[in-house]
Amino acid sequence: MDHLVQLLQGVKLDLGEVDSWGWKVGGCQTFTVNSAYVQLRRDRVGEIFPVYSMLWRCNALPSALYTAWRVMENKIATRVSLVRRGVVVENSFCCLCGKEE
């Protein structure tokens, strides 16, 4: 995020020019979700983990890929994770067995 702020601080606007959109990340001029994802991951952890590249290249349903990505990022809304995020739930035990968190 700091990198984005630094990039935007260097932008100079000319009042007489027509405004246009441009994407200048990774040498491509066309925005893709993948190029944005790669850039965000690079800023966040300093390198791209090969497992993420392998995941997005899998021949699977997008919903399955998204769920796998959420598991890898520890973003699945389990009761324990909801409690950790401040969401009020009845209890943090498993809804299947009721014995473990």
C-alpha cells in the first residue's frame, strides 16, 4: 500500500490534456486481474509463492479455486475466525461435532 501511495505522489496532472486510463505494471499496457494480483502479492510479501501460480493455473471451477485460495490465506469464515474478527456468534465450537473449536 505504501508503494501505491509513493507512486501516486509522483503523478503530475496537466489541465489541458485529455484524461485516460493506463496500466504500466509488469511491462504490459492492458490491465488484468492477474497482473494486479501479482503486484499486490509482490508488495505484500516481497516475492510470489509458486503455490499461488500453480493454483490459478489449475483446470478447476473458479469457485473451487477461490475457495482454495481462501483456505491458503486463512480467510474461511469458521466460527473461530469470526470470533477473532469480532463477530458475535453463539459459541466458537464446531457446528458438526460441537466439541472442538
